[in-house]
Amino acid sequence: MSRPFPSPTVPAGGRAEVFLRYLDYFRESTVEKAAALPEAELRRSRLPSGWTPMELLKHLRYVELRWIEWGFEGKDVGDPWGDRRDDRWHVSPGETLDDLVAALRAQGAHTRAVVEGADLAAAGPPGPRWPDAEPPTLERVLFHLVQEYARHLGHLDIVAEMAGGPVGE
């Protein structure tokens, strides 16, 4: 991977910067891992659950959208579950890897702007993202996003190895 892992020994300006470093690392590592796969493997599933690497990229974009825009910012985002169809992840035949990568990176840029302009202790407004619950703080949202990315990058590591793609971090 071209991006170095965020070392805990490199000073950071605060907790927000630490979260952003990890999110950037996991997001770009996921992109690089998927982009290194042969074209035929991007839409192929090697797992009983049936997800594909392209579906994973789209899912991660929507995860950030749901947690940051719909949840923390309380925005109307249209279809917050646009990565799903018939209760599973979905990528239409016309969507390309370049489209999905651009959307994921744009979502990441939005996340960065929100985090850089907010206090980690701030909670988003009540809304449909948090039915019957108090909205979490931005710090809790970011912690969730980091674990979601790390978990899914691990899943993609396994799929890439099975597909003959890049191995390791």
C-alpha cells in the first residue's frame, strides 16, 4: 500500500486528526486493494454471503453518508440505503470502479470537512437516523467509522488473496 499506517508515535494536533488519519488510511487502502484486483474479480463474489469488492466500496461510501450526513449533520440525503437492494449490497451494471472510487473519496472529503469544523463532543440532531435514541457524539460516530473500515478492509484482504490479488497490508 502506498499510504503508511498511521503510527501512534507521530504527533497529532488532537483526537480529531487521529481519527481522520485512520479513516484516510483505511479508505485509501480499501481503494488500492480493490483497484489492484483483475476486472473480472471486482463484480465476482468468492464468499457465501455474495458480496463483491465493488459492492463493498459502494457500501463504505454509504456508511459514511449515513453516519456523517444523515446522522451527525441531520441532513435529508434522499436514499440513505442506496447501497442496498433486496436486503443485500448492490451495484448496478452501469456503475464503474472509477465512479465508486470517486464517490467514496468525495464522501471522505465531506467527512474531513465536517470533522475539521466540529467539536468531537458535539452530538447531531435527533432524527430518523436515531429512532428512539439519543444521537451519538461525533467522536462515537468516528470511532464507529474507523472500526467499520478496518473490519471491511480485513474482509477485502481475504477476498483479494483468494482472487490472486495483493496480499497483506
